[in-house]
Amino acid sequence: MRVPMIAGNWKMNTTVSEAVELVSEMRQGLDQIDNVDKVICPPFISLAAVKELIKGSSIKLGGQNIYFEEKGAYTGEISPLMLADLCEFVIIGHSERRQYFDETGEITNKKVRAALKVKLKPILCVGEKLEENEAGRTEEIVTGQLKASLAGLDYLNGLIIAYEPIWAIGTGKAATGEQANETIGLIRRNIAKLYGKRIAQDVRILYGGSVTAANATELINQPEIDGALVGGASLKAAEFLSIVKQTSEIRGR
Ligand code: PGA
């Protein structure tokens, strides 16, 4: 049985004091919800303060990125080791990083390996652009991203995959449950080809892209979807709580 996960990607939002305020608003409510892994991914500079606040609760912490080197002269970067000290998870290969920071499959692969080496669990993002979707290239693109990011890895070791169609991110136009389920099923079949059926059955695959309290149930009800990576809606305590609660109710049945 795969434990569902709802992860909040705060992206480049909230100052440290705003992050503290937001976590304080959702801490108690989130802590009380069972059957779901609840992860929040605030900006780097808020991680230590947030970690302190969620101490003793069931809420888990993730980073939004890492550099792949362990340490050294890389001004401005955060190493896997530094993050592993604070977090259990790290988002890798988000489409915003691929698009604005030129992250290639090769870089994503290095980051995934570097994270796993220090026992950080990557939340590896894949997803196609609108024009690729319209040209019927979703399978080719997503499979290519998966293969590039996982190249040379013999095991997944707790890695999580997030299918995030780029046309759905921040647009208010989420994939339908059926669409997301279909592509996530395809991702799982690809994982089975690469790693065998057992690992494919165990790997958690989330959907991301305009998930809200209004569409969460439709998405989570799909058999292949193991949860969500939530952007905008994770910045509103009540909305994020509602998404987590709906997930718990569906999966706890
Ligand atoms: P969104 O972002 O929920 O704001 O669409 C999702 C993501 O980018 O992870």
C-alpha cells in the first residue's frame, strides 16, 4: 500500500516571518490528519525556523532544489548535505528550474544521485509543455525526462515522482483526473520496464498543476495518483488543509 503524499511547494514566496506565520496557521490542523504524508517545502532561508516550529509534529520538510556537489567554492548554492541536515525531501527538476535556470536532464540526474547519496528523498518532477501535449508527444517527453533523470540509478530508494504538465502549472487549468491518471499510469509502466514490477508498484507518483480544494477529490480518487504537489494553494492554510483532509478521507476508507 502506497501512503499518499501532499507536498506544498511554496516556490519563491514568503519572508521568514511570513513562513513562520503560515506554518503556525496550519500546524495543528495538519498534525491531526492521518493516512497522508504531509510535506511542506518553504524557501531555504525559512527551513530552520519552520523545522523548529514543526518539531514533534507529523509534518515533514522538503527543500525546493539543491546543487549536486557536496561542498566547495560554489557561491550561493546549497549542498545536499546541508539540506539533509534539515529535510527529508527535496524537489528536483521542477519545470521552472528547467525553464528559467537551464536545468537539463543531465543536471537533474546529478542532483537526484547527490540527494540519494545523503538519504534525501527526491521529488522528481516531469511534465510536457502545451505544444508537446497538443502534438501528442506527452509519452515521448515524459519518458525521455524520466530516463535522463534516472540514468545509472539501480534503485529508487524512496524517490517520489511528480507528474506536472507545464500547461497546468499556475494556470488554473488542471489536468482532469482521467488525463493525469493516464499519464501517471504510463510513468508507472515505464518504471516497471526500468526497475521491475515490484518497484513500480511501490513508487509514489504525485500529480501537480493547479491542484486546489475544488479539484483534489477528483484527482486523488484516481487509482494511479498517489497525492499532489501543490503550488499556489499551499500558500493558503485553509485550502492546503482541505486538500490534505480530502486525501486522508479518500485513502483512509
Ligand atoms: P501550482 O504549482 O499548484 O501553483 O499550479 C504546482 C507546482 O509547480 O508544483
